[in-house]
Amino acid sequence: MAQTCIPISFIVDDSPINSSYWLRRQPEEMGIAQPPRGAFGQWVHRWRDQEPSKIIPNGFWRDFIRWAKSAGVKGKFTFLPCPAGLGTIDERVEGYSAAELSELIALVREEISPHFDITPEILTHSMAWDIKERRLLPITEHEWMAQQGEDALAEYMAEALRILKRVGIRPTGITQPCSFGGGEDLYARAVLKAMKAACGISRTFYFLNADGVTNPINSPVMIADEGRGEYVVSATSAVRADEPFWESLYGGGDIEKMADYFISADGKSGRFSDLLSTGSPLVFHAHGQTLFSNGARKGFQSLQLVVQRVEKHLSGRVKWMKMMEFAEERIREEHLS
């Protein structure tokens, strides 16, 4: 790496709504709900009896970016083009007044995007969206996508990108909700095709994978065509998929304990320490709803503690980067050095 500092980048997923709520509610309403499985099941199974927030208020995002700017935090931020199928952000979204939606768009475009690359998390992060009929389909988005070929995937991704562009936001990559079962090479090709068609971009990234075990994690360049100048980076989060802030989803959780997963109070242990010992980038993620913590903001408070510890113990060893800056580093390291 040309620079001496290790990249650090923070990924915010699922914004601006509580996607975990809608991803539980909508399949059940369509009669296709299944019990939540895997690591996330322990956190999301109470969605009906905990009265969770359905939409995260704009005031939270104003406070988040005010803090992020003051702390120098950079990374990637999801902005759903058609959140939970409640409408598209270039027209109207159920739960937001026209003024609230306009305020949110301006906040993302003018305040958040200078510090965080903006991506769609495809279209809805709940059920698949019929882009021609403009309605939800009775299958989750990630399951539907796993059944599609390259052209259909690219068309779906391009629709998400174009909606963001119509409100003046320049997306630089793609985020995948939940999972993708169709093969990552296929996925990378679809991302490139969509970014070229919708945005005229041929150097891009996507966020699909999280790995809280392996050391080091370098985020592979999945497509590299030097002659055409086409590169696609798989930006991999180096923390477990069920990031620690999930514990705060309903307003609970221990702020210090959650922070300890990333970096201990003395800076000597935690996932960041493990990664730094191998020279691995510190790419990590959280979700809008886990930061908001149903109004308690415990995930956000824990994140602030993590960043305070990074500044105290790792200052001079790490450098905050937007996700596309990090992707460019990976391209230079693997193919242009």
C-alpha cells in the first residue's frame, strides 16, 4: 500500500427506515412469512410486541451526520430508492409528508454524501418490486434476485440507481440486502452493467459480504479490465453479519460491551486489534435501525464510543475513507501498482 495508514471505513445499511420491521411484517401479510433464522433471529423475532419504530426520523440522521463530520468518520450510506415498497423517493413515500421527504433527500444529497458514498440497497430491502407494474411481489427481494440472470439483475439495479439520480444523488456503488445466492461473479457483472448503463461509471464497488473471523480481509477486485478501465470491488465488512449493535434494536443493549467487540477501552483487544495485527483494513458496518435503537440511540452511542477509542488508540495508524476511495486503493494495490 502506498500510504502508511490503514484504511478505516464505516458502512450504514438499511436507511432511512427500519428495514428489519418491514422484512418481518410484509411477508407475513402476504402469507409467506418464515421464522427468522440464523444469527438475526434472536434480535428480530419480537417485532410485533415491541412496537418498533417503522421509519427513522430525519432528526436522527441530522444528528448522525453532524457527529460524523465532527469526528471525521467516512464510509458508505444506504439510501433506499423505494423503501419497503412504500413509494419511491422521487415521488412520495408512505409515512413521510412531502416536506419531510424533501428534507431527507436534501440531507442525504448535501450533508451526508460529501462524507459517505451513497448506494441503493437495491430497491426495497423487503419484497421484490415489479419495476413495470410498480408493485410488491410475494417473494423477498434477495430471494427473487437469486433466481435472476445477469440482464434482469442489471435492469433491477439500474432502476434503483436512476431513482437516486432523479433526486440529485450520485450513487457510486450497490448494496445487497440480506444475501445473494446466484454466484458472486454473476453479481459483479450485473453491478458493472447497471452502473455503466445508469450512471456512466465503470469503476465501482458493491457491499454483499461480511466476515468477522478471517484475518486479513482485503476486499477482492472481482472485475479488472485495464484495457476498458472497468473495475468492480467487493467491499467486505470485517465484522460479523449480525453486528453487535443488533443487541440495541429494541432499545436495550450495553453500550460499552457492544463497543468492546470492535475495540476495548484500553485499545489492546477487539476485532480492530485482530485486523490491525495483519495489516487488514478496518471496514465495518451497522444498520440504521440498530443505531437508532427504537429511539434509545444506544447503538449510536456505542458507535460514538468506538470512534472515540479509535481516535485515542489508533490515531496516526488509520485513515478514514469514503468507500469509493477505499475501492480505488484496492484497485491500485491489485492492478495498477
